[in-house]
Amino acid sequence: MDSQRLGNELKKILPPGRVLTSSLERKMYSYDSSFHARFRSFVPDAVTLPRSTAEVAEIMRFASNNNIPVVPRGAGSGETCGCLAVRGGIVLDLSGWDTIEEVDAANMQVIVRPGVVHYILNEHLAGFGLFFPPDPGSTRMCTIGGMVANNSSGLRAVKYGTTEQYVLGLEVVLPDGRVITTGGTNCRALKNVSGLNLTKLFVGSEGTLGVITRIRLRVWPRPRARGIVMAVFGSLDEAPAAVLDVYQSGILPSGIEILDSSAIQAVNMYKPEINLPAAEAILLFEVDGNPAGVEWEGQKIVEITGKRALSVEWATDSQRMADLWRGRGVVAVAAARLRPDGSRIFAGEDISVPLSRVTEALRRIKELGREFGVAVVNYGHIGDGNVHTAPVINLENSDEVARANGLVDAIHRLAIELHGSTTGEHGVGAVRNQYALAEHGEAVNVMKRLKETLDPGNIMNPGKLLPPGEE
Ligand SMILES: Cc1cc2nc3c(=O)[nH]c(=O)nc-3n(C[C@H](O)[C@H](O)[C@H](O)COP(=O)(O)OP(=O)(O)OC[C@H]3O[C@@H](n4cnc5c(N)ncnc54)[C@H](O)[C@@H]3O)c2cc1C
């Protein structure tokens, strides 16, 4: 069906203004935040802006009857081309469907529509003394629907886990237009082990199994206090060893971040006033909870890390904590300052490795950078082995782009070799599905069968998650 006719059919389903068909409007939906989207244009045939479950269901019925691909989209902050129409079709932009339907404080849960932005939800929950703990760096952009679809998390996953731990139930529109509620049709319980866990199946399914239209999330009481320890190390090996020492002392910090020497250099070039100490590694431990517990844990971490570190500082004053945290906050942007014509690319950026192999991963990534002639900056969530690598290249130089692609492929393969994963946070989309078989083996065939069962026509976000050409 050509774009014009498709648009006309969709306009019979949605009210005026909620179907976009002009080439400029469609082009606006041809990218996300990924490196790969810079080089390939995936312009959808039509964009729709549904605002109700009934509208989504009708679009899905129409698409299913006409065998047209449908791609759900939140804020488009994904790093893997996940929300792009790689096989054409209809994009469902859910970002404007952003109602917080109910804060059920008595039952410690909240019910939202998919387009609610993470930061806005937590601002709202703060009024109830509650919060939704997963904390992606894209908090001011990404939607809860996108977070659930990608099982997103952030630097506090060490203590609070990822989105999946908080999803109590979902309303999902299936590819044929049927609407189901997972986690019990009218359930408001926090614990529920009845039936197959379909909620977990849809969390992290990256829009390949259905459209998430309503989300029931568990929320937690906001911690009363917070503190930060900064520990500076003269040797890279001492940093993961110090993390293990802290765990073995019985303390579970809410975040443990590492900046290696490349990241320290980048931060100091970008914001000299931050003036991080020149070292092989810096660790930032965040602890939270009640004030007395926070003080005890902070002092204990100082004592433990002090045995290995060159220097250690403990802060609970909000200004000082902000100063200590600032280096970590700006590193993603600072990376580009390594060279005047450089851009930081989001590719190979979130591998995950066992804790015992973090140092090896950081060293090998540096070596790979030298081998491919690409500058890299390393930082990340060392507390759970989620290494963030920022390759820095001149995007106008095709030779550098090719070398960066080689480097990124090698980083992904390294993650699997080290018994880790190609992605600890950002997902698979259309850029890591080539590693699905290497990562999951025979389990990929079970994933394919599940996909075929729910989506026999393969209209739901095709070309993602499963090995290319095999869905
Ligand atoms: C600066 C920056 C920092 C980031 N930091 C982090 C981080 O710390 N941790 C992290 O996990 N990620 C991070 N990300 C990646 C990204 O923000 C997350 O993956 C986020 O959850 C995506 O949300 P979104 O609304 O932008 O989804 P989109 O990018 O629009 O979509 C992502 C995927 O979800 C699917 N999808 C979206 N909505 C629905 C729905 N309602 N139903 C079914 N499928 C749906 C899409 O089809 C696509 O496959 C970062 C990105 C940027 C740009």
C-alpha cells in the first residue's frame, strides 16, 4: 500500500491531525539516538498519534489485515534503531499519551499510560513521598513505555534493580488487535505468582510482541538521606578489588561508578574547574537510606577503600555531593573533547561483563581502541559490570567510521567472550541482533517460536531483536 493510500485509511481510524503523512513529518521519525541511524534513513510510510487503547487496537487490526509493519515509539532516545521502521510501515508515536492515571499510594503502585516521561513521573511521585527507582541517564526524555519495552535501568540498578522488578502488570495490544492485561485483570496485589509470567515476557521485548498501552508499576518510599564517597586509585586493578571489599563488608551501595584514566582526562579537558585528580581510576559510591545508616555506611566505605586508594572523600552536604558527582555527570558529553573534530558515538556503548572481569574488559577495550586507531573513553556502572565505552571519531571521515564499526563489533564479541552480554541496558534493536545466536544459542529458536505464536504475520516491529532475516 503506498504512503498516500495508507494515510487515507489511517485517517478513517484517527481524528484529524493525528496521522502524519508529509515527507518532512515522516522524516522526523527516521532516526533515534543511535550511531547507526546517522548513516541509514528509515522513513516510515505513515506516523500515527494514538491516544487510547481502542485506537491502538483498531490500527493493529487494520495493519494485521493488510500485513503492514507497525513500530511503537516513545521518545526515540533509544540507541539501537529500535523504534525505527526498518521495513517501512506505520510508526505509533505514543509519547503524547502521557497520563499518570492513578497514584495508588495505599497499595504502593502507580498506573500510567506509555508516554509519561520518567523524570515527570518521579517529580509527581515525590509529592507522595514515593519514587520509581530505575534511573536512566535519559530521564528527562525517555518514556515509561520505552523503559518497559527496553527493560531500562541506570546507575542505581546495583541496589534497586532494573525496570522489570517494578512492573506489576501491563495492558498490551497484540498484533491482531486483541487487548490483554498481564499480572491479573483487576489485580492490585504486590505479590502474584498465578499463571505464566506474561509481564516478564513483554518487559524487554522491544516492541516486537505487542504495544504496551498501560503500565502498573510498583513504587518505593523515597530514601531520607544520601551520601557520596569518592575514592581515587593509582592502579586500575585496585578499583574492582575495592568494590568487592565493600560488598564483602555487607554494604550494598545504591550506585558504584567508575571513571578510568581516559574518562578523567576527558572530564578535565571539558570542564577544567572540576579538576579531577589525575589517576588510573576514580570510584564514586552512593549510599542512601535513613540518615544514621547512611553515615555508618559512608564511613565504613571510606575505611575499606582507604586501604587501597590514594585518597578518599566522604560527603553528605548537597553542594559537595553535586560537585563530586559532576565529573560522572558530564563524562558522556566530555568524551568528545578528546580531539577538536571529535564526536562521541553511541555504539558498543553498554556491554555488561561479570564483576570479576571488569578490569580485563577495560584493558582490552583500550587495546582494541589502539588496534583500530579509534580513541575511546571508558566509564560505567562498575557495581554491576555495565561498562560504558565512548568511541570518539570524526564523523565526516569514512575511514574512521569504518574503523569505528570494526571496533564496535570487536567490543560486542569481547563481551560474549568474557561471559557477559552485548547490552546491559540499551537493548538489541537492529544493531545487536546479529549477535543473538552467539549470545543465546538454541534459546533463540524458542524466542522465534514465541514471536511466531503472538505475531504470525511478523508485523510487530520486524527486523529487531532476533537474528537478521530469521524472524
Ligand atoms: C543521553 C542518553 C542516555 C541514556 N541513558 C540510558 C541509561 O542510563 N539506561 C538505559 O537503560 N538506557 C539509556 N538510554 C537509552 C534509552 O533512553 C532507553 O532505552 C529508554 O528506555 C528508551 O525510551 P524511549 O521512550 O526513548 O523509547 P524509544 O527509543 O522510542 O523506543 C525504544 C524501544 O521501545 C519500543 N517501545 C517504545 N514504546 C513502546 C510501547 N509503548 N510499547 C511497545 N514497545 C515500545 C520501541 O519500539 C523500541 O524498540 C540513554 C539514551 C540517551 C540518548
